[in-house]
Amino acid sequence: MVSNNTSESDSDSSSGSDSDSGLGKYFYPKFEELETARKPESGMKFQTLEDAHGFYNTYALLNGFVAKRGSNYRRKKYHLECNRSGKPTLTQDPDKKRKRNALEKTNCQAKVIVKLTKGQWEFTTVRNEHNHPLCPNPSLTNFFLSHKHMPMEEKSFLKVLQQSRIPPNKVMKIFRRMRSSFGNIPFKKKDATNLQYEEQHRTEISDVERTLKHFKQLELRNPCFFYTKQTDEDNIVCSILWTDARSRMDYEIFGDFILVDTTYTTNRHNLPFATIIGINNHGRSFLVGCALLHDEKAETLKWMFQTLLQTMGGKIPGSIITNQDEAMAKAIVEVMPQVRHKFCKWDVMEKAHERIAAFMSARGNIKAELDSLADNSLTETEYEEGWNSLMPRYDASENEYLQFMWRIRKIWVPVYFRHDFYPFVRSLGCGEGMNLLFKDSVLPKDSIEKFIERYEEIQKKTIKTDDEDRQQTGTVPSCFSLQPIEKHASNIYTRQIFLKIQRELLHSTAFNVQEVQKGAVYRLEKVFNYENPEFDRKYFEVLVEPGSNAFVCQCAKFARDGILYCHIFRLFTQFGITEIPGQYIVPRWTDKFKEEKEKQYMEKCLEKTDSIARYAMLMSKMADLGKRICGDGAKCNTFMLEFDNIQEKLMSEGESSQQ
């Protein structure tokens, strides 16, 4: 496979690699690149240009086309294109035979544009559609994957063949003849020797031990940091879970809902890296904790959840969303059977596309319709009837994977969870695979050091964001209208939640109201389109219980997000309701909720004599006070004098107690 446009020299590229320069013009992917290969997407980031090019070349290899490097702009923006791009050449003599190795141009538009942004190479434009047949080669792919388990002698011979510019297909034929007894693919994982397995196990252990060493240093720098480890029968550490006091306090307050993401792995030995994420009172995501796991088996995940609950004082969340994973579902049922567990819809659809991509491609718009059906169904019956109508229309009723998706529909389709608390799941990034906090800074397969570095950055950013949110407390946000209900909302909610409410109030003006049943049933018709509607439909029904201020909308957004949706706000306007009724004010989104819960948590921690938690509470209280008085020099001086007196008194009391 040709990986570069040979007419272009990259000798002065900052991302070039001398070690690769001798491998000739053919592309030889690493097994790590093959194992983590997936469809290119806008926003993907890479440390070097060669990493980006290698990623796209690997995708090309797996999908049966050849990638080349096209034009560039000042070596800061490159086009990586299908080698069939360019205008077709018209043959002057129709009887003239075409050269055997001539490449037929089809003006194919498939390409990615990779741009240098803030020190990283980012895919800014992605076009994956080709206008010609693709020719994937599974045997060649498996051959490259087998490199991981080759003996050193064969690896050395392979490198000689690469440096001699032998095409990959011919290299594979050479190895086939050398190892003909292995059939179509010369090496498989079962061919790895016990010595190789033991060596890999030892290096995995060294990775974990290196992580532990870093954690011990972090513990010295940050008394709030906490970690726990799992050991095997030989007392060797195989999994680690870590968090800190601030995260423990936030989980105590906002632990009614969490997301668990296991899409990341370490780049050396595929150790799963799990992130546990919560949503605070501003609707922002925060990191509850992380885990470096030995594997993704149910027993290991069971240990992770048990350890999480022990670390968090036994508090069990009300709802959890995770990647599609049977082992994960089994672990949650065993550890927390009362929890509402949902697979991420985006992840389920992505896995379906990966498994039956060719099947879907041959059926035009089926993927978009499946997505729309899941997103827009307001009742279980509507979804099920829509599915049963869609399958025969696309001749898809007999597809085994779609049958599997149908069987597990009650654990991933949103309509089956419409009465459960899954706040702002769509807007917070589950549509991007749930990797909310790490996606901009680490690759799907990265080093342990990078994950830990990003963890520390996230915690620092969380503290900074909390301080900024704290500064906004007590200030009055701007209102876009003169409606009393908007003013009322501005005095109740945190700033970020108020902005969401404000957007719903604005969207409510896009609907007309029709009374279907006097005083009981109302139909709302959307008469004006607005940006990013949550449901792509024109009509909604709202049920009203007269005299009780009880409103129930088909969309069930209040149950899911804990805030009222535009449909009910439209009826409030119709009925002249000027304040949000108390039953529709969820405390966790209000301005004073966290402060009150922190006081309760402090009292609880003092009773338990939890030094780490007390440290976090003292730091939080000091930060609050600092923000209030930092603008007044006299108050700051008074505080510092009083603080010195308190410190001296406490120290003298400590010395007296030791005598």
C-alpha cells in the first residue's frame, strides 16, 4: 500500500520520524493501529502528523483503498486523500491496452483535512464516501495483526523486506510459503510462547507499579488524593481505582446519576481505563473517579463498582449510563440490582454500524431512520410499531444483529427510560461516545502517564470552574423578556441551569395551543422552527389536572432532566402562571442546594472523623471566604491576623495535649 505522494518531500516536517524513513514507500501498519482503527471523525486529534497519517492509512488498509498525501498549506494543513482522486484520463485510442499497473482516477472525493492546531494535528474535515468499489483484504489485515506474536528472527526478516520496498501483499506471500503449515494466516495469538506471555505479564505489572509510584508522589502533594488497589493470588497489583476528597463530597451531593466510560485503553497492553462521571448542580460534568483495570471481565468490573461504593460511603446512584457491554450489565446487576442501568444509545448505534456496515450501506437511509426512531418515539408502542414497519421496508427483518438490538431494546432505547433521571445526556456528550472529559486531550489508546496527567488537569480545572460559578452566586442574570416567570427562575436556579430554562422559555414561543378536551388535554403545534430541537416532530400533547397545577407532557423531559420543557412553559403563558410551581423545582438545580448539602456533609464527616473529607471541607470554606473578601484589603488584613491567632492557639493546644 502506497502511503505517501512521492512527489512531495517531508524532510523538514517537525513530525517526521527517522526510524520510519527506511521502510520504503509502502505502508506497514503497527498492530496497535490496527487494533484501534475506526472511522475518521472531525475533531480527532493526534500528537504528530505521522500519527494522523498512520491512522488514516490504517483505516484505508482495512476498508480496501489506498491513501495518499495531497496538497498542503505552509506545512500546517494537509489533505490526506484517496489515491483515485483527480479527474479521469480519457483514452485517445480505444484499442490501446491499458497498462496493468495503471491507476484509474475517478475524481473520488473521499479525504480528510488535518490541520496543526495548538500543537496538535486535528481532523477538521472528513469525507468518507467513495465513488468506486472498495477492496478490503482480511488476510492482509490479519497478517499485520500477527506481527505482535512473531519471533524476533522473523521480525528482523520482515524489517529487511520492508526496507527493500517489497509490497505488503508479496511480503505476506513470502511468509506464507515459509510457514505454509499455518494455512492462510501464518501467525495467530495461540502461537505466542509461554515466555512471551510471561514477559508481557511482567511489563503490564511494571506499568501498574509505575502508576502506583506516581500515586504515592501525588498523595504527598495532595492529602485529598485517595486510591485503592486490587491484587491477585500472588499479591500482585492488577487494578487500581482513585479519586479525591472533592470528588467524594460532590458524589455525596450529586451521586444520584453517573456515567461510566470504558472506551479508553493504555497503548502498551490494552489495559482498560475507566472514567466515572457525575453531573453537578450547574449541569456540568465532574470526575467522580478513575480506574485502571486488568481486563473488562464481569469480575473485574464488579470489583470496580464494589470499591467505588466503599470509597463513597455506600451511597448507591439512582441511574447509570454505560457503554454497551454485557459484562458491565452483569456487574451492575450483581453489585447494585436496584439501579436503573442504560446503555448509551450512541454507543449501541456505533457498534451496530461497525458490525453490519456493509449491510446498512446497501440499504441507504436505514441508519438515519433507526436513529430518528429511537430519538423521537414518545411511547414504547410508537417505537415498537415504528421498528416493525421499518424492518420489512428495508428487507432487514432477518438480520441477526438487528434482531439482537431489538431483543435488548429495553436497555438502550430512550423511550424505555422516559420516567428515569438521566439529566442532559444528549447535550453533555453521550452523542460523542460519553468520553466527556478526556476526549480533547487523550487518544482512545494512550499512555498511562497521559491519562494521569489529564486526570490532574481536570481536577484543577474543576476547582477553577467551581470558583467561577461561586462568584456568580448572588448576581442577577440578564432576562431576555419581561415575563415574571423568567425573573422567578433567575432567582431560583444556578446560572447554567437558568440559561437552560431561559432557552426553553424562548422555544415555548414557537408553539400554538389548541384545547382538545376542556381543561384537561391540550395540543401544541410547532409553527416556527428553532435551532437544535430535541424532538423532530410538530405536535405534542400535554395533560392537565385542574386545580392541582399538575402538567404531564408526552416528551417527559421533566422526569428525565429535572427541568420544565418548552411545551409546559407555553401552557403556563396560556394560563397566566407567573411562577414555577414548587413541585417542578428540583432542589439539586437550585442556587442554595450545594451550600446546604456541604454543611450536612461536613457535620457527617466530623462525626466520622474523616481527615481527608475534613480537609476538603476546610479548603472549600476558605475558598468561599477568600472570594468574598479578596477585593477588600482591610478585610483581608483582619482575616490574616485572626487566622494567625487561631493557628497559634491550635498549635499550642496540640503541644499541650502531647505533653
